[in-house]
Amino acid sequence: MVVGPCAAFIVFRRQNFGRRGRRLASPKSVRWKHKQKSEKKRGKKMRNLKSAKNFIFGMLTMALIFSLAMTVLADPVWKTVQIFYNNIKIILDGEELIPKNVNGDIVDPFIMDGTTYLPVRAISEALGLDVEWDGNNWKVYLTTPTTPRPRDILQAFEIRGTDNSAFYEENQSFKMLGNDYSGYLWGNQSWMSSGIVRHLSEANISTFYNLEGKYKTIKGTLGRIDGTGTRAGTFSIYLDDELFTGFTLTSTMPTHEVVIDVTDVKILRIEVFIAAQSSSTLTQYGFANVTVE
């Protein structure tokens, strides 16, 4: 509060007209005391103003630091965007690549704001990179593997014979004789025709893999997948169109450790035949835990 003439007059009046019997100060002494009080208040006011300035400066500094920190450590933001899908095809070295996620589901590329987005896992693995997702720090790690991975090499570039009653899948997890495996599977299943469930169709599936003469040995475990049907069949391996070896597939078969010499081999072909049978249960055989040297 600023002390003005009116305040001085009030103080002066109170000093001169106090209670009866009290000695009143002279106007001169009152003026001196008023001046002393005014200077004291003015000094206190300046100190308060300086403190206020320091406080405001400190608050602005903290606000700036907080703002910068929020810029670096911003919380995730959900945005509504427009995405354009138009059945975009990915062609890798002349062959179509069908991108899939870690669960084997197809992931379609899309366009947003003029930029085409492709799934990082599918593209990276197709190019031979290891992919690791760090969910705690929101980071994707892409690294070059020190040794070739089977799924990089043994990715079928051509599949024949799959239809309503037969199928082939890669990078699947399953059990054989109670043990956990992951790899490739071939199967025969029921299908609908004219509203009737068909179980009798046989399956004859051929899968082709491009080795380009770069590798020496392929190893893996062959067996029937637990919990599937009992249809019998055969598993045949061809190297550059020549039969290398074959195995009989049965519901009671043990697992077989398969070693394939692929020195200078350009094309590996695997043919799986599964016989017809009146059973509605899917019959599946797997070639698992494959290593390539």
C-alpha cells in the first residue's frame, strides 16, 4: 500500500487528537515519524517487489524446463487418421511377398498422407534381418544375423497343390510326441462342396525353395503333429528335380532326424502326399527346428 498525503493527514490527526489525558506529539515530530515510517514501508515494498520478481522468474524458468522435459518425454498420443488400402503388392527380387505378423496373420500395406507404410517385421525378415520389439522402451531393433536363419532361406517361392482340402504353412509352433517344435507343416482337411462336408480328398502338395547353391547342409525333425488326424502319406525331398530321399508318414510314426546335403543345390523341392480318408480330423505333418549351414 502506498502512503499518500491523506494517510499522512489521518496519522497526523490521530497523533494530535488522541485519548484525553495522553500527551500528543508535536506536528514536527509527527512529520519526522511519518517520514521514517514511509521510508520503512517503501523499503519493504521494494524488497517485496524484488522477491516477487525473483519468484516470477523462477516460475518462468521452471515452466520452461517443464515444457522442454515434456517435449522430450511426451506421453503417447492417439490420433484419428485416414488410411488408404488398395491391395498394395510387395515384390521382392521378382517374387511377391505376402507380409505376415508374428502370429502368421496377413498384414496389408497402406498409404497415409502420401506415404506408403509396410510392416517392419515382415519386410525386415524377408531381407534377412533379425527383428526384436522392446515394448518397455518403444523401440524396434533390426540386426544382421551372424548365421543364416531357416525362415530366411526356406521360404517357399512357389507352392503347388494347395486347395480346399490341402494347405501349407511356415513359421508355426506345434507339438510332436509331446515335445515343442516350430517350423513348417503340411496338412489335409475337410472341406465343403454343395453344402456337404468332404473328407475323402487326398492332398499332394509341392513346395519350392531357392537355395542358389549357397548352402551345404539342411537339418530338421520330421513327424506327425500331435492331436491331428490319422491319414497316412509320404514325404519326398528333391534336389534340382532329382529324388534325394523319402519317408513314409503314419499316425504312429516316430520323429525322424533328417539331414540333407544341399551342396551346389539351387532348388529344393519337398512333396507331401496325404491319402484320402473318411475322417473329419485334420491330418498334419511337420518339418521342424530346421537349421541351415
